[in-house]
Amino acid sequence: QVQLMESGGGLVQPGDSLRLSCEASGRTFSNYYMGWFRQAPGKEREFVAAISWSGHSPDYSNSVKGRFTISRDNAKNTMYLQMNSLKPEDTAVYYCATSGIGSRRPRAYDYWGQGTQVTVSS
């Protein structure tokens, strides 16, 4: 059974940084694309970033490009999202997910974590 577990969320002030982690188990982690999505109250789940099995050519949404960095450590079965210069509009529940293909569409991802709350507020 595939399990994904996010951690690292919290309450921070605008301009602060956070690093989210996503630990995977139950499948050969290094064979799959991984992605981060987020969902704010009353809004649809949106793509944040994705990374290939090799870690090359990461993809970012325009809203986070230049501020967030996605990475993965296949030896640790863990993916990360370094979030810098956080803004109030980054407030959301952040989810990690795994997919057999590289995509920005949530439907392309077959396993999801439970999510971790990120709140950016002064």
C-alpha cells in the first residue's frame, strides 16, 4: 500500500520560509513523478510544483516560480518543497502526490498524502 506523509507546515509571517517534506512508502519511489498541490478554503486544488524521477527539469506554477524549490532524495524516499518569501496568498493545505507521468493535472496523480497546513499571516 502506497503511503505519503507530509510534514513541515505551520504558521509563519509574510517573508518567512518553510520547508515541507513528503515521505513515501509502498512503491519504488524513484520510478515516479512527484508533485505538490495546494488548496485554500473555497478554492480548487491547484498545482504548485512537480519533479521527475531523476530530479531534473522541475516544473513550477507561475505563482511560486522563483520563490519555491522542489527537490527529492530518492535514497530517503522523500520529496521537499522549500518555500521562501512566503505571502498571505500562499496560505493553504499543501498536498504531495505521486504520478506515473509528469503533469500539472491533479487527475494524473494516483496517490495523495493527507496534507499539511501552511498559514502565512502577520
